[in-house]
Amino acid sequence: MTTNVDDGAGARALDDAAAREVRRRLEEEQRSRAAQLAVLEKAVEQTPLEQVEASDYTRMDNLRHSLAEIDDALRRLEEGTYGRCEGCGQTIPAGRLEILPYVRYCVRCQGRGTR
């Protein structure tokens, strides 16, 4: 599947079909994570405070962080910057985006701790 087209400035942008597929995957991830968070929040709410595990709070924080990352990826998709590394500006490899569709950085920049 071809996912990129030249945007005229030498950068690569998603074609319409690829953008729709990315949006679908991100929205699916968003629904799934939101549902998981809702279930976990309800369980914690119904559990006496002294019985709530620290790991439950960590899981909730992780789910909230993932939801924020997904929201940001959807914004980048709308802006036309999706798939471009926020560290170096290079195109993020399709395989990396396939595994983590909301990733912001290429492997090299992620490894450098760019944030």
C-alpha cells in the first residue's frame, strides 16, 4: 500500500486513502483506551481507598497519557504533519507508524530522549 505522496515541497504526506485508514485506526485505539479507562475508573471509585493498588493509578495515568498522544496524532493528521518526526523533521518509517500510530519521533530521536 502506498501511503505517501509528494506534497510539492519535498516532504511526504499521506494520500487520502492512507489518511482515512490512519484516522480509523487512531479512533479505534481512542475508543478502546477510553473504554478501558472508564472501566478502571469505575472499579477504583467503587473500591475502598485503602484497597486500591498503586498500579491501578499508574494504569489510569498511562491510559490518560495514551489518549492525549492519540488526540495529538489526530491533530497532526488534520494539520498535515502526521508521520513527520517532531525532533528532526524527517519522515517516520511506515513500519514504526504501523506499530505505534500515534508516535511523535523517529527511533533515533526517541533514543536521544527528544521531548
